Amino acid sequence: MQRVRLKNIHLSNQLKRIEQTLRQKEELAEGLHLIDFEQLKIENQVGDISNWLASTSSNRQPGGGHGQAGLRGSGGGGMTRLVCEAAV
């Protein structure tokens, strides 16, 4: 009978350790998703800056570019796309 009790205690402790490890891994996974989302936001911002730089350099060339009207729309559209992708 004592063996069965010891085995039960051992299994209970093992279950607690495994559940704790699982909770830690879930918390880590949640943090990684946040980091991935932040990385996407940074990449999107860099893309918007690159587009803006390309637009401004084409504005400087004779006959190139779309004027200032093309620059106004380039800032927020990318962020909307990012939020939609992240929600999926």
C-alpha cells in the first residue's frame, strides 16, 4: 500500500512540473507572437519610408513623380494592411 501512495505522490509531482512547463511555454509563445507583430510593424514602416524616398527622388527628376498628392496616401495604408494580416 505504501508503494502505491509513493507512486501517486511521484505522479502528482510530475504532473505539476509538466503543467508548469506547459504554462511557461504558452507564455513564451504569446511573447513571440507580440515580437513577430512588432517586427512586422517595423518592416512595414521601413517599407513606407522606402516608398516615400522613392517618391521624393522621382519628384526631383524632370517629369517624374506624382507631386505631393501621392505622398499623403503612402503613410497609413500599409499599417491598415498589417493589422488585417495580424488579425488572421
